[in-house]
Amino acid sequence: MKEYYPVEDIISIGRSGNNKIVLKDPYISKNHLKIVEDEGDFYVEDLNSANGTYINGEKNNGCSENQKWRQNKNRTGRIFICR
């Protein structure tokens, strides 16, 4: 496993070999989530995974009126929990 992965348009994460990042973990679904870049912002989208997607200990329950976001470490854009 690499230490970091370059962010492209879409990065898929899951147990299946067809994902850009493959995690061999029983709590990860075959196609668990994707990170999507859109105009400099990054969105985390759960792909109906069995165990859900958690970000900093908070479950991603979909979009709300007050959309949550976190500044990334490099401060080059925002990472949205949903879009």
C-alpha cells in the first residue's frame, strides 16, 4: 500500500480489485466509497456500503441543508462529506 495517492477526477476505494485504492479489510465493502473532485473541491460519497463511511468518527449520512466540510491539510481545497 502506498503512503499517498494523487487525487484525480474520481478515486474509488473498496475491497474489489477494480478500485483505485484496494483495502483488504472485512469491514470495507467491495465498492465502499469514492472521492470526487469538482472545481477544486473534493466530495466523499458512500456507495451504499454495508457498514457506512465515517469521517473523523462521524458517519456520512448524506447531505443536509448545512453541508459539513473540512479543510484539508494542504489547504488547497475543501473536502465535503457529501454533495
